[in-house]
Amino acid sequence: MAVYYLGGKNKYYTLYSGIRNDIIVGKYAPGEKLPSKRALAADLGISVITVQLAYEQLLAEGYITSRERSGYFVEKAEVRLPGVSPAPRKREAEPQNPQYILDLVKSSAPAELFPFSVWAKLMRGVLSDCGEHLLERVPCAGDLELREEISKYLYRSRGISAPPEQIVIGAGAEYLYGVIVQLLGRDKLFAVENPGYGKIASAYVLNGARVAPVGVTDTGISLGGLKKSGAGALHISPSHQFPTGVITPATVRSEIISWAQEGDRFVIEDDYDSEFRLSGKPLFSLYSLCPERVIYLNTFSKSLAPSMRLGYVVLPPALMDKFLSLFGQSANVVPLFEQKTLAAMIGGGHFERHVSRLKNYYKGVRPQTVETLKKYDPCCEIYDTGSGPHLLCKFPHASSDGEIKARAASAGIRLKCLTDYLIAPAAGAEKTAVINYSGVTYARLSEIRSKL
């Protein structure tokens, strides 16, 4: 029996996603019988209802079939969704090493910077003001008050004119990737940046789509590679590509928009850390250039906390109509209590003050991180575009990426290399570490410098 790790609140969805992925990659053979609901519930230590909900979702999407008095069986291969390619092989999780003094992989801000007192006060206010309203069904696109506050915030911070009626609230980026696949169709080939954030490609594949890794140059996505890929959609982070840090210039942005307008193509603009451009104003968004062909996506994982599982997309009008036709009868998956609290945080100016404090913190911790790297290896070469909170550090005299990581680990430093983020093989990424200083504290920097 397969093992599924069901941490978090939404256990049924986690179980459903795990079984579906196993079906896609062939861990379950066509026609194979799944464990009974009671047996699987007992094995995983969850309720039978949770297993039933997961099975019902798989049944509705055609991944399994139900036979009366016999149970559930994996559907035959020929009736699965066409064009589904296996998910990229998942790398083994790194063992937790209590000896790490400095973690340069963690991508969330230190816990002590979270505005706990403000959040608690806002929660009490929401409970007092909203009362029984918090128990009501949430509209499919999310609470209107939050969508209105996000609309105003986008205009203030990014110059984006996004009507609340075109904003959809979702339970984090990975959930929203699944929504995008359903809107654009599983027959679409999604181009993704290589190297890139691996969960993007995995999530698209998990939702039944195919992906095409396209190389990243010093001006962003390779336009030649994009055109050769035959993709009908492009997922891109033009303001600060992860992990290279490349910023896509205006000329390339214009060509990307032209590519989208030439056919029935869409661009998914992932603006995951636009709040933390540490020098100058935020860059002009692709969505502002072509709101009919660009889907704008962002979350509050970087600015607040990954555990909040709260993000949003701004959809072109045509896709918003399709969203309402597909999901109009469904309730939004994010609890109303959290949506109302976040709306109060943005509307009261608390969110922007929090982001401003984080930016000032990163402006201070970044040069100290660079100083620490230079002390660790005086020959290292820093590549930083000023859009935090990560940068690249090349170690030209290292023999391999393995040596870089092993030497860092022996000094109490956890880091990953650019090659760890390759979705497909590519040359030129060797001997370069990705330095994520999101979770770095002054105390840890001081401690590690004293040992170098």
C-alpha cells in the first residue's frame, strides 16, 4: 500500500493529489484495485469520510471507476487524459541537520518579523464585526472585500488596474496552478523556465498538463527556445526570475506579448516577490501591457508566511467568464475568517507597513550576507540584481557542486546550487550557489562569521 503524508488541514485534497499523481506516473496499473475506504483510512489514521471525499474527486475526474460491491479501480490507460507526461522525479528531501548555523535555502522571513500582535488584533476585530457572517458560504472567486482591497493595493504598489471582478482568491500558488490548467485546458503545453522553481512544473503535470522546459538567458526566457517549444502557455517570473535572479528587459517583454498575441496563447506572470525590489521602483508588469493575454499571479507566502496558503490571480475577462462557468456553483476554498482578516490588514495599511519593514530588514541583512560569503571564500563572485531576497554566488575554484555543498555543510551552512533547480539538463549552471537570505538573521550571520 502506498504511503501518503497528510500533514496540514486539507487532508482529503492531499490524499486525492497523492493518489492522482501515482496514477499519472504509473505507480498504479490500469485496472488495479485501490484499497477499500476503511482499509486506507485505518492504515493512514484518518476518517473514512476523508478517504471517501478523495475517491469521489478521483471518480469525478475519471482517474478511477467504481464497481458495485467490488470497490474502486484505476481507469484503463487509454481513457486517461491525453498528453499527460510523468511528473519530474522528486529529489529526496534533505535530512534535517541540527548543526546548520546558517540556512541559505529557506525562503520565508524569520518568524520574529511576523506582525503577530497586529494579526491577533485584526482577528479579534473581524470576529466582533462579522460574527455569524463568518459561517456563510464564500463566493467562488473569494470574498469581495478582500478582492477590492487587493485591487486597490495592486494599483498603489504596482500600477496595475485590476478590477475586483477579475480577481480570484485561492489556497496558495499550487492550488491556483490547477485552476489555470482547467481554464486553459489540459491539451495546452506549458512552457516553464529552466532552471526554475520545481513545484511549478510538478503542479502542472499533477493537474494533467504537459510541460516544456525552456532555457533562461541573461535577458530572461530564451525567445528562440520558447518559439521552438510549441507551447500554448508560458509561466514566467519576469521581475526577478528564480533562481537566476534575471530581470526581463522591456524589449524581451514586448516580444513575449507579441508571441502571446500571435495565437491562442497566454502568459502566466508569476510576481512572487515583487514587493521586495530593494532598489528603485517595482518593474512594469506584463499584465499592464496586455491584460487580455496575461494571467497575473501572486501569493502572500513571501510577504506574510507560507503556511497561510493564500494567493490570487487576476484573470483576463474571457477567462473570468470561463472560471464562473466552471466554478460558479462551488464555494471558495479559503476560509472567510482569514480572508476578512487579510482584507482588514491591507485596508488598514498594516500590510504595506509590514512589507516596508521587511524591505528595510533585507536591505540591512543583504550586505552582511555578502560580507559573510566573501569571508567564507574571498574568490567568490556575487551576482545580484537588487530584487531580493536571493542572489547568486559563483565559486570558480570549486571542483564541483557537490564539493560546494559539502564544504558549506561542514561549516554549518545549508545551501543549494543552481543545478539543483534544473528541470531538464542544461549547461553553464555549475559551481554557482543560490543564496536565499529570506530567513537569515543578524545573530546567525554573526555566529557563522565568528567560526570562519
